Amino acid sequence: MMKPMRGRKSAFKSSALAFFIILVPLLSGCISLIDEDSPKPSADLEAWPTSIQQGDMVTFDARSSDTMEGVITNFIWDFGDGKSIETLIGLTSHKYDDWGIYDAKVTVENDLGGADSETVQVSVNGAPELILVIPEQVKAGDIAVLDASSSFDPEGDQLDFSWDFDWSQDSDGDGDAKNDIDSTSSQIEIPTTNSREILGSVTITDDDDGVSTTPWNIEVLSRQFLVEWTERTFEYEWNGSLEEGETWSQSHFPGQEGLLISVHGILELDRDLIEPQDNFTLVVNVPQASWSESAQTTSSSNITNNESARAELERDQLNPIRNDSEVASDTEEALLALLLNSSTNGFGQGEWTWSISADKADPDAFMDIGLDPDTGNDWTLTLTFVVMVPTLTEIAQ
């Protein structure tokens, strides 16, 4: 009794399966037909700006898309650079980090299953690549060379260069010290005079107004010198002849060679055969040191000594003795000025003025016969200076 029922069930299952196989393609066609007939929205897309610089933002607006039937439920954005988002409203923005030309697309979907797409093209100008080669440090007095000639534009455009040499100076006087155009060359040279930090910038611009700017700084170092002091003796000599009542003077700068230590001046008159000897006055005046001193000629009363009249001026310890040392300075000239500065460090480094006055020429005539047997005299002035002279040797750093 059970075997026939199993047979009838098996036959029924086979018939049902055959009917289903025939029905599936028909249903599939019906479904496709239904999809194709779904009311679609009409996508509309605007973008601004459509030509930008690398790294700029673009605003996309699809709010003017027409719903046709139903309600717009979704906006699918494909920005063309591998990035996409979905929004419920038809307005968004996107930043393009890389240069190129991109097809941005929006797909608008409604609640009836319909969809429509619209595309807009965005052109992104590549920022020029700024390559700057500069020295990190230079010594005062050197020339710093800054080179941006290896810079390039990814699209092959020509580049314009603009250099601001020094942010501490407003060279164009517009009130902004950081926008000066001090050079338009690809390579520049900046002379240095003193130790400091120099801050500046270089800007490159391509044909499509793509801009890259790089600030830079250079540390200008002072130089290091070994100062060695050597004692030297300098001698000056003048001579002449003065009539009674006349004056001679001479100025010089004995401290130009080094630091003055001592001075010894001797004024000597020619020997008169008849006593008494002539009376002359020797004067030294050093305004920078506020020092002035004088001496009158004297002679031995013993004629057998055959001594001429003479006057002496002498002074020691004009400046302290210096020891060898290492000193930092921007330049050798600046260091010498520091070591021998007339207003601060060096006594007597300025102008010295020597003068000789013929006060009286002896002897006068015994009677007024119109002939003076001794109207003046010849003289010789000898000056001896002991000077500490510095020798500067730059130390490598």
C-alpha cells in the first residue's frame, strides 16, 4: 500500500520542478522589465572652480537635480581620484591633493529605485617642486650662496623666482618685510658682514600661477682668532732750527701699530760756545688721553763737559701688558679696532702733538749795536716708543 504513494509523490515533485525551471526565466524578464520602467531622476551637476591648484577645494552642487517622480534619497559622489562619499543632500566639497585632470561624477537615486548620473571635469595644476640648497652656517665676511636652480614644475612649465634676502628689512617700503623681491635669479649670493641669523624666503611660480614658497635661515658665525703680543720699539726723529720766539709742531699717531707701553722724548740743542745755553721748551699733548706735559732745556754749568742743552719727557705704563689669548670677532679689522680702540682700551692711541718753542737764545748782545750774537739754535727731537704689537691668527672651527 505504501509504495504507490511514494510513486505519486515522486511524480508530483518532478512535475513541479519542471514547471519552476520554465517559470524562472519568465519571471526574470518581468523583473528586468519592471526595473527598466522605474521612474528615474534627472541628475544635474555643477562644480566651482573647475580649474584649481594642487591642494585646493572644489565645491560640487547637484541640488538642481530633478526628482521626476518620487523623492531623491541618496547622492553618490565619485571624485575621480579614488575617493568617494554618499550624502543625503546634493552639496559637498572635495580637496584634490594630486595634480591631474579628474572626471567627478554624481549618481542621484530616488525612492522608486531609479538612478541617474552626471559628470564634470576638474583640472588640478601641480604645485612646482622647490629644491633649495643653502649653507647652514657661514663665517662673518663670507658670501652665502643659495641655489634653487634644481626646482621644477611637474607639468614642465617655466618657473619664475622671487627672493626676499632678509625678513628684518623692508626693502620695498610697503610695511611688510616678508614680501620683498630682492632678486629674480635662480641662484643668489648674500654677502655677510657680522655674526647673526639671517631669515628670508624664496618663491617659485609656474605658468598657471602654481606657487611654492620656502623660508630659509642662515647662521652667520663669528671668527675665532689667536692674539699674540710682541714687544717692539719704534723711533721717530725730527730736526730743525728755531729763532728766538718761534715755535715748531708736529702731529703723528704712534699707536697705530700696537698698544703703547712707554715713551721717551729727548730734545737736544746744538752746543753754544758761549754760555749760557739757549732756553727751549718741549711740549707733548695727547687729547685722547687728556694728557699734556712740558719740559725746558737744561745744561751743565761746567763748560768743560761740553754738554748741549736738552729737555726730556718720559712716561711708562701707558697701557697694561697683554697676554696671548683667543678672541672671537666678525673680522680681523674689527678685532684690531677692539684691541687698539682709542676711546676705550688704548691710552694714547689717538693723535700726539709735539711742539718746540725757542723761548730765549743766549747770550744777547752786551750793548745795543744792532747785532745779536745768538739769534736762535738748531735742535733735534728723538722719540722712542715701546709698543706691544698684536699678531692675529685665525683658528679653524
